[in-house]
Amino acid sequence: MEIKKVTLIGLGAMGVFFAPKLSDCLPAGHFRVLADGERKARLEANGVTLNGVTRHFPVITPRASGDPADLIIIAVKDAGLSQAILDIKNQVGPETQILCVMNGVDSEERVAEVYGWENVLYSYMRVSIVMKDGTANFNPDVGTVHFGEAKNDTLSERVRRVKALFDRCGIGCEIDEDMIRGMWFKFMCNVGENLTCALLGIPFGAYRVSDHANAIRREAMWEVVRVAGCLGIALGEEDIELQEETIRHLPFANKPSTLQDLERGLPTEVDMFAGKVLQLGQELNVDTPLCWMFYHGIKVYEEKNASKFKE
């Protein structure tokens, strides 16, 4: 069955990677953004500005029913996932596939608890987009969505359907042979890069010029490697070295999501990153001192943003 209708929830830095190409590729009304309340009103009034062009995409509410999507893309922040799982209910039909392209390593399990694994594929993204106040500037041809079954030595029919859609719409995609390992590789990179930048207040470009920033980043990655190894997920030195080339080519001034959140006074996803490593480290008896510092240090920044230290 060809994928003809797509619903996106979360038109932020990850969502805008998909929205223009899906909207331009699919027939009118077959791509829609799911939103409600103030966010719906803002999107309808202002749209989003992508590379200098303001785009308005069709918006439907969670109450819309009778027209399920063939594919749902969840691209919200970690704090919004529980609500997003509830909001997509009327968009899920028997054949609907769900991609939860968020960071982290357990969002698929949370979605599958409600809708079943027959409706959920694994996914993650490799893209760096900075979005502020509804505006983003980025190269639409740079970035990749990775997706698939847990193992993809042979492609399932539903994976082939999603790939056919992305290929048709010009959306860069890859299907990892081992999606669990791929997700943990991305998680390892995020914990090291994202949280080091956030705690120190530095852009990605710092990794080109600072041995000290790289020492912290790499040791944090090793903490994830050791935790993953206890779970039977094989990551190691080669994977850490593989990321060095990517780091060198990120735009110098780009900032990761956690630092962007702190600078805007927003809650971060530190629980999903360092918090998850701490939890698993405690369960598996693996020491994770850098993630301990990331977790508590970034929580202090959140408290500062909330004016907790003002008399």
C-alpha cells in the first residue's frame, strides 16, 4: 500500500526537515501538521520561515477523526512526547506507521506501549538545524533520517513503503542494518557533544579548536559506550573516531538543542540524555561521573533560569 497521507506533530527543528518536501510532493491536503490551542493559532497566523521563505502548512487538531494517516512523524521534545502519544490517537489506523524521530533511546517503546509494534518503526535523525522564533536557515539537502525494523538485513514491506515515500519526496534517508545500534550511536554522540556544549556554553565549533572540550566530549561518549556494552550493544573506539569527521564539518556557530533551550530559558532534555545514562549506570553498576555532572550542572542552569536563586 502506497503511503499517501502524512501527519507531522512537532514543527520545530526536526519537523521542518520534513515539512517542505512532504508538502510540495504530496497532493493538497495529504500532508498536515497536528497542533492545538495557541500553537495551532500561531502556525496558522505566522507559519514558519525557512531559508527566508514563510511557509504555511495545513493544520489539523487532535480531535480530527475519520481520516487516519498512512504515516505519522513525531518530532516533539521529550517533555511533549506523552501528550503527543495521546494527540495522535485519531490519526492512527490499522495500517498507519509511526516514526518517532526524537533523540533518546526509548521513545519507540513508549509509543509502542500504546499503539503496538505493528504500527511503530525505529527512527532517528542526523541533522543540525537551529530554529528560533519560527525561523530556520539550513541546507535542505543535508541531513538524513534513519529508520527501519530493529534488524534490516531484509527489508520488510512497511519499511519499503516508507522508503518509497522519502525517495519520491527527495528526503534523505538510510536504513541501518541494526537500528538499535544506530540509535545508541546517535545517543552516544548527543550525550558527548550536546551536553558538553550546554554545560560550558560553547558552540559546536569549539570542538575544532579546544582539546579540553574534546577531552570532556570523548570521555562522556565512553560512559555511554560502557553502559551500552552491558546491554549487549557493541559500540567502541571506532565509533567515537567515526564521529570526528562529522564534528569537523558542523557549522562553527551552530549550537545543540540543550544549549539553545538554556539560552531561551526553556526546560531541557537532560533527563533523556544524562538522566538516562545515570539511571542505566546505577542499574548496571557502571560509573558515569561525567553524566552525573552534566545532569546536576544543567539542572542548576534550569533553576537559575527559573529565578530560583533570586532573593
